[in-house]
Amino acid sequence: MKAGYRKAIVNTNAEIASNIFEIKLSYPKDENFQGQPGQFYMLKAWEALDPFLPRPLSISNIVGDTITFLYEVKGRGTQFISKLHPGHTLELLGPLGNGFDLNIEGNIAIISGGIGIAPMIYLMKSLNKKVDFYCGFRDEAYYIDEIKGYVDSVFVSTENGSLGHKGFITDIFTPEKYDVIFTCGPLAMMEKVWSMCKGKKVYMSMENRMACGIGACLGCTIKTRYGIKRVCKEGPVFSGEEVFFYD
């Protein structure tokens, strides 16, 4: 086991939509998990060297000794994780990175695209403020019913029109109603949100690929107005005003 990593036990691991899974973990000695909304853990569920790198997953919820992650199966690493059953063990390191600022005032909107909903679940549960949630999906929407009790309003879009507005979530977002915006999802979506919200406080959770998760390898760097920053260390949450979307 790598230094700093700890064993965790799978409680549940279920597919909740096509290629979208929810996994719940606990430590063997019933210790409570730590972490703030926007932070993440590195997970590894295999002994082989291929795939070599662990996978970063944003915290979706923490309740005492149980932590929840939502993840999309995209490659071999997440494929391995999706095959775990209750009682199986994996290794994890965290919490890592910097999370969202919860000390904010004003009208709040949370905007997610696709699996970008993952860190927003824990955020909306932690804010304890009036929040409107905008969530966009390509085809199949998920986790809508689970979050309705934590927000004032939910607005949904699907690109195929299967639920809510047919199109993009930015089509129905009304920025003039809000003072603070939190967003996570595809880079093009977040760039659009930022262009609609200039002059407002915008916080973005970046989804860059990561290797070490602790800032040592410099594999997840991005350009900002204040120089090169590491998504895993200085992020993954950045203010909209500091992010360069294009070279």
C-alpha cells in the first residue's frame, strides 16, 4: 500500500444510470470520514501496475463513518471500481485539495453538467442557505429526487429532451437572479457560465486528469491569471476570474 493510503470497505456500489455509479465506503474501525465540499479522494482498487494511477473522485456526501462518491465509468480504473461488491476493500487517500467557500452571502445558484453533479451534492447539503440548482445531462438524468430536499428549486435539461428543457442547462440559467454561482462540469459549460456571470462571484471545480493527487507530479497544472496552478493542490476549486479557458 502506498504511503498515506488507507483501506476502506465497500458498503454499496450500484449503477444508478448508464455508466454512472454510486459507491459508499467505510473504514474498518468505524472512524468518521473527513472532508469539505469540493475536496476529493484518490481511490485504487487493484494490485496490478496496469492501470498504474489511482482515480480522483470528488466527495458526494459524508455522514459520520460513511462516505459517498458518484463516478462515471470511463476507463480501466473506474471499470475496476465498478466491479467491487459489498465487503470488498480498496485503498484511498484524502481528503485532498481545496474546497468551496461556504462563507458567502446573497442569492446562490449551483450549476452542474453531467458527472459534475458529484461534488455539488455535498455542497448543497452543507450550505444551509437558499439555493437554486441547475443540472444538465446529455441523455439520462440522475440523482434529481435525492437532492430536492436540499434546495429551493431544481431546473433540469437533457440534450435529448428526455427530461426538462431540451438543450443545454445554460439555455435556461438566469444569472441576473444570483450573486454567487458554484459550477462543475465540462469546460465549455463552465466557460459559458463565466461569460454569463462576469461581475459576480463564480466558483468552479475543475475536472482535470490527475496522477499523484498531492501536487508533486505537476500533471494537472492549469494556466491562471496568477500563474501556473495545480488542480489537485491549489484547486480543484478556483474563482472564475482567475481561470484562463483558452491558451
